[in-house]
Amino acid sequence: MVRTSVVILRGKADTATVAINGAVYPAVGGQFAGLAQLHPGANTVLLASGTAIKELKLRYVPARSRQRVQLVYILGQDEKPTYIGQTAVGNEADVRDRIVTMAQVLQAFTAQSFADDGYAAKTFTLATDSQGGPKVDFIRMPESGDDLRRLDGGQLYGLFSPRLDARYNPETTKILAMMGSTRYDVATRTAQAHTALGGGSLALFGSGALRFLPTSIADVPRAFLDGRYVDSKVEFDDSGNR
């Protein structure tokens, strides 16, 4: 039995790649690691290595906890759900898919990290919607996007933190928030409405790298194995030279 909707699977293979439910991962030095998306109840995960196919039976029972992590996307009052590289029209479903996938991967990694160190495979619990999936709240602030882009990271954190604490219970809820107002000034090579600050009940991030995140667990290999460098003379680079 597992308690997360995404699990990390690792093993040995004598082929160059291994497919997990159709998503192809490389095998390096005879070993592979990949992800599988699960639904509540019984699951059959298919692993394929060359002509060999193995079925893995997993039972997913969603964790229940009073303590949870709430995913939030913050927008100015005049902004569409968008991010750097996306059209100005915006696409809420695309934004949600990328944030949810990011959170599920972090959740699975946390559980696996505890297990690797000899502890129970515990992790954080995500706030869910009426269908039981991870919930992303899109929250508009009274300020315009331009007003938010005039503030630095500390000012943005100080602005959002008390407002979000008033909306959610800080005793039971940690907030992972991304700002849709993030933009990049090519002339000065500076990011606006961008930060990475955490403390209290809020972790606040810019959305400058959202365009590179996978849109689903099946899309993780494409995103994680993209070795192209980002040219900061042209677009925002938040990779730390990775």
C-alpha cells in the first residue's frame, strides 16, 4: 500500500530505456528510476524493458491529515492566468496542470527520501478538490499586475502573507504560492514579481520557470531530460546554470 498519488520506481535493466506506463526513462549504468501516476484503489503499473514486460500491482490509499499544503496561484486584479512564455489570453487548466504535477513530484520525492534514510515513507498532504485531486486556488489581489511588479520579493511576501493567513488557517495549512505576475526585462536582465521566500505558513515563488515544468507525470521525462541551456540575454533563466 502506498499513500501518495505518484510513486518513484527504481530497478535494474539491461536495456537503454525503461517505459513506465508508456513514459520512457533512460537506464544508466544498468539502473533506472521513473514515476508512476496512481488512482485510489488497486493499480496495475506496466514496466517495459525491451521485449520484457512486468506488471506491478500497487494499492493507493490517499493519506488523510488535518495538516495540509494548499497550492495557490496569485494574480493581479487585471491579469489572466498566464506566465512567461504563455499567450496573454491565459489558460487556467495549463497553469493548474503544471503546478499540480510539480507538487506531486515533490510529494513523492519527500516520501522516497524518508524511506531511503530508513524512516517511514511519510510526506506532506495536499489540499484536495471535490474530485479528490490536488486543489489549486487562483487568487486575485486588489493591486494590478504592474503594481505588483514594482515591489521586491520582501514587499510581495509582506503583502501576501497576512492576506493568505486570513483566508486559510495557518494552524493547519501551509501555503505554496506562485505569482502569475512574474515577468522578465530583457534590457536589464531582471525579473519582476519574482522571489523564493518561505517562513511561517507561506512559501512564495515567482512563476518564471513554470513554462519548463511538465504538464503531467507522463510528461516528466521530456521536461527533466531537456538539456538545453536558457539564454538570459533572451529570456528569464532561473536554472542556477543547471
